[in-house]
Amino acid sequence: MKEERLEKEFLTLADTHQGIIHKVCRMYCDNETDRKDLFQDILIQLWRAFPSFKGQSKFTTWAYRVAINTAISNYRKQKRRPRLDGLNGEELQIPDYSNFSFEQEEQTQLLHRAINKLTKIEKAIIMLYLEEHSYEEIAAIIGITKTNVGVKINRIKIKLKSILKR
Amino acid sequence: MNIDEFKILWQAESAVFQRVDIGEIRRMTKSKATDALSQFSRNILLDIGFLLMFLLVGFVAVLFTQNVLIDWIVLISAIVFIPFFYMFLQRYFYIKNIKLQSESLYNVLNGVIENLSQYTTIYFRAAMILTLIVGPLGVAIGFFNEEMNNPFVQMVQNYPASFLLALSCGLVVIIVGNYFFTRWYLKKLYGNYIEELKACLDELDDLVQLQ
């Protein structure tokens, strides 16, 4: 009974905040198969860890921590066979920007292309920054001090600026 | 262009991903994890299983044969493998206890690198010791076993010096070959992964050293 309630609660939260997982997958995977696998792995890790989630932090902050830890500690070989037990191919496609204006879509694509040139750590930090997490939260997720977060964000901004200028 | 200008667009992007329905999410949570840590812990379990199977086969051989050399091989293997068995178990539980939900990325990276490096060292030593013990003792069984009255043994008895030379060369080739093969195998399996994680950790360490 308790398990069912826990599962229901988890599924509702995971459904509401699945955008977080999609974003992390898009950030760290180049192809569709890897994105599907990572999406599933993050969900499994979130579900396994959910009983210990006591609401001390926001669910989104907690989910980002699990998702980033899973994505960065993950390793995908370049050549791999497609998984048969994954999603059926219709889901998890590249985002549908039909609600975005042409200019917004172009800017978003530009941003993603620039972010793709960053290192894994830089991607994690800038993603949390763009999601408006506080320096304190970013520091706790990454495991560095608030000052270091500030230093790193400034460096990433400069790097992104120069990439975007090209 | 300022990166802060992208914040609103970035946040709005959450809504444009094609949603996965709850039923599919539920199904995925019940699936087998394929992430690196899960695969790594499964690999350690396989190694533990291999050690246990090796010893089990040995004990069965002891029970059903009356060969003292086999008894010695099994006894020595058991003595050698007990510490490895313990070390593999230790790595397994350490990996199982890495908490992706409460540890910082820095701690996760540190933990995985440390464990993986120790695991590869243990694996390498176990593989080398296995070759060093089982190889020569296996040959000794064949050589000293009087029941094995086959043409090969007779040839060996007729030309003992040539046999010893060939045997020594063979063992050296096997041991050296196993040394390079195990190194190559571990590098192929975990080398790039460890390097990748170290690069991430180094990046964080560089920041820490700034202070």
C-alpha cells in the first residue's frame, strides 16, 4: 500500500518534471539511441533514490543532482547496437518548436550548438545557471564552493560569447 | 550576445519536448539499468561468480579424483582467491553505496575513479596469479601423472630436456601474453572511461586550487 502510494507520487512528479530529464539527455547525448538509454537510466536512478527523498530540497534540485550525476558518470561506447527494449521511436525526438517563433527557434538552436562545445562540467554548471538555481544550490550539486561557481560561470559566459561570435 | 538573454528561452524549452506518458515512465522504472555504475557492479558480480565457479569445479575434482596435485591446485587457488574474493566484494558494495541522489558530483567522480582504479588493479593481479599458479601446476599434473600413458607423455619421457625447454618457452609466452592481454582488455573496457572521469575531476580540482 505504502509502495503504491510512493510509486504514484513518484510518477506524478516524474511526469511533471520530465523536461529536466529531457534537457539533461539532450545536453549529454549526441544521438537518439543514447538519449533514450540515458532517459531510462536517469528515471531508474530517480525511482531507486526516491524513497530517500525527504523534501529537504526542491524536487527539481534533487532531480538535477541525480540526473547530472548519472549523465556524467555514464559512459557510452561509440559503436553500439540499438536497444530493443527502449522506447518505440516515436518519443524523445528532438523538441517540437512549433510554438516558438522562427527567431526564438533559431536562437535556441544557436545556444545548443554553442553549449555542445563546452566540457561536461561546464554543461552541468551552465544548465543549472540557466534554470536559475542559486549559486549555493549549484555549489552543493557540483561539490565546489559558491565562489568557485561564480568564477566558473564567468569563464563559461566568456567562452560561450566567443563561440557565439564565430 | 549575453547568455542571460537565453534564460527565458531555455526555461520555455521544457514544454517543447514530446512528453513520455506515465505508463511508459512506469515501464521504464521497472527496466534493467544500463548506466555505467550498474554495469560495473554487474561486472564485479560476474568476476565473483567466476571465482566461485572455479573453486566449485576444483572441489568437485578433489571429491571425484584421487590426485594429490589436483588437491594442491585447489587448495592453493582457494587460499589465493579468498583475499581477491573479499576485495571484489568490497568494491561491489562500495559501488552499490555510491549515492547519486545525495553525493555531490565531485564526490561521485572521486568515488568511481578510486574504485574503478582499485578494481582494475585487483583484476589484473588475480588474472596474473591465476596464470602463474594454474599454468605450471596443470603441466605438472600431466607430467607426473603415471596414469596418463599417452604417446605425448612417452615422448616427453624420452626427451626430457627438449620438453623442459619447450615447456619453459610455452609458459613464458602464456604468462607474457596474458600480461599484455589483460592490460589491453582492462584498458579497452575501463581505460577511456577512467580517463574521461579524471578529466572531469581535474577540471573541478583546477577550480578548487584557485582558492
